[in-house]
Amino acid sequence: MRGRDDETGEFFSPSRSQNRREALEVLALGDQLSKLTDAQLARLPIPEGLLPHIRECRRITAHIAHKRQLAFLAKQMRREDDATLEAIRDALDVNGEAGRREVAAMHRVEAWRERLLADGDAALATLLDEYPEADRQRLRQLVRNTLEERKRNKPPHSFRELYRELRSLVLGANEAGDDDSDELASDDEN
């Protein structure tokens, strides 16, 4: 029995209906995770203990067996703390904080690429001021090759390579910045 507090009249624990709703939410999350590729799973903050269960759920295709394995996955996920499940939901949610950060980073990278292609050396100098660890020669070569591809109507191989190079540069600097802010926060606490 749930029981009630004699003074306030509130219930001591969630109702069975509430417990069922929460269990069904975890089941739906497990189903969503089982439909993702390994590359997509690698980007999510999933505990190592759940990955084999997710892969096993993906491997089984027979309807009832898949449902049974999905229920087992949900049971394993319910053993995780609420913060872990919420972090996974947030990372999956396109409108969540993690999704917004990823989209913002993508837009920054695309803006840098367009600036480099439009302004050339002036934009490259600005980029090198902001990211001193960048490889000047590599970026200049990729910009030159991209402009040559556009002029000759060739497939955008260098255009994509320039994006990948800028993405690793910008995201690498952002991750290092996040690590620095974490270190500063821990120093402030001490």
C-alpha cells in the first residue's frame, strides 16, 4: 500500500499508474535507442553496461523475441539513475540543450567556411587569430582547391574536406574550452 501522511494527506510514494507511465517512458526510450546506429550511439552518454543490451535488442528481429529483449533492456535502464536517463533523452532530443549546441557549432563551422571562401586570406588571418593551433597551409590549400572545384563544376570533395577540417578545429577548441571551464569551476570550489 502507498499510505498517506496523517498530517498533510499526501501520498508517501507515486501511484501505480505513475510508476507504469514512467516504465513505459523508459521502454519507449529503449526502443528509440535500439533503432540507432553504432555511430549515433557513440555520441550519446550511454553507460557501458547498457550497450551490449542495446546491440542484442537490435540483433533480434523476431517480433515476440524482440519485444521480450526490449523489455529486458528497459529493465536494465530502470536500474540507472534518473540523471543518466535524462542526459540520454536530452542528447536524443533535437530541441534539447545538446541538440542546440550541436546545431550552433555546425552553423559556426559553416559560417567560417563561407567566410574563408569569400574573403580568402583576410578571413584566414582572423581564423588563425581565434584558433592559433590551425594548420595555415592545409586550410589555404583546401580553400584554393574548393574554389577551383567550383570554377570547374566538379564534385565538392574539397568543399566537404574543408568543412571537416574546420569542424575538428572548432569543436576541438570548444571541448578544450569546456574542459578549462570545468577545471576553473573545480578550482573555485576548493
